[in-house]
Amino acid sequence: MSCWMVTGERQAIRIRGLYLKTVLRQDIAFFDTETTTGEVIGRMSGDTFLIQDALGDKVLFCI
């Protein structure tokens, strides 16, 4: 059980890093017109938590 939880945590960390790199590559106008800082942070933490939860608990129950 803990193996899947560790796997989910590692993937979430990797995805957070890739997401941050992608966001930082955006033009500055992206942050002025299309989104806010809070929205970026909320989406990053929320989406990666869902992925971590799916890989950690849900995959274990499927197996």
C-alpha cells in the first residue's frame, strides 16, 4: 500500500515542477490579462493533489 502512495507523491512532485516551468515560460501579458497568481497556485496544487490521490489510493483499490 505504501508503495503506491510513494509513487503518487513522487509523480505529484514531478508534475508540480513541470507545471511551474511551463507557467514561468509564459509571457508577462498572460498574468496581466488571462489569470491571477492565486488562480495559478490553486490550479497547480488542486490538480496535482487529484493526481496524487488517484495514483495513491485509487490504483491500489483497482488492483
